[in-house]
Amino acid sequence: MAYTVHQAKTHFSRLLKQVEAGEEVIVMRGSHPVAKLVPFEPVKKSSPRRQPGGFESLAAFDESALEPLNADQLSAYGFDTPLENKLRGQAVAMPTSLSAGDIERK
């Protein structure tokens, strides 16, 4: 059944009874449908809750990946410490734009 908005507001209780009986009710604004009242259906439990895990056998990695890197490996990846750079005589970047000569001593 189709009703106008005015009719739906006026006879809302009657429309709810029709929906409870299993009918679908269409609410129209002019000649255009704007809403549909349908019976409420509770959500059915289709399957038990999912259990976490189950992918442990799909991922494999080498235990050596978790071992700390030695000094040569760190250097090869560019993880030199500033102290090591000073000891080697290499320039160390200052953290700010000021250099040591720009600071006045009092």
C-alpha cells in the first residue's frame, strides 16, 4: 500500500499494524516514493565468533633477523654514530643552522 506523507502521519498507528502483519507500506511525497516501512527481522546468528590466530604456519622467517647488527653492518646501512664520525675525523652536521663561530662568548 502507498500513502502520502500527510496520510502516513495521520494514520501512523494503523500503518504500524499493517507492517506487523507482514505488509510493506510505501510513503510517497507527491508521486515519488520516499520511504518504505517493512517488518523488523532480528539478526540471525549464522556462525560462531571467529577465533584469532590460525596463520602461524603461513609465515616463516629466519631467526637471525632478530639478532643485533654488528658495527660493520650498521655502518653499511648508514647508522654511524656522531662520536664514531668524530673519531674517524669526518664532519658532523650541527643540529641547528648556527655554527660554532657564530656564538659570541661573554
